[in-house]
Amino acid sequence: MTQTQLSRDDLQELVADILDVEPEALTDDSHFVDDFGVDSLIALELAVALERRYGVRIAEEEIAQVRRMPDVVALVQRKVGA
């Protein structure tokens, strides 16, 4: 797999690792803040992990808009042009 190829399963595993939850817990309806207690520090850690994994730059404003797993998928797809 190249650095920019997007696999939802891989992305879900990465996000689950950062949020310290099981990947299965990350449903499309799971809310990062309400369900998992994500704060600005965890959001920053997620942004850095996504930048490293996919070779993209994510602005603070962009990661602040991420609330659920579909938001992460859309953000990364937009960034890598997948």
C-alpha cells in the first residue's frame, strides 16, 4: 500500500489507537467528544498521526471540525485526493 492509498479499515485502526478504543467502537454515529471524551490535545495527536500516515498537512481548523468517523474519512480523502 502506498502512503496515500486510503483504506477505511486502516484509518479506523489508526483513529482507534489514538482514541484508545476498540476499532469496532468507532461507528459512523459515534461522537468523538461525547462518546470518547476527545479534547484538543487528543485531536492534535490525531492530526499529527494522520499527517504522518498519509503525508498531508491538516490545519487546526480542519481537525476541529472532525466529530465522527465519517468526518475523518472525508478529511483524509479530500487531502490525499482519493
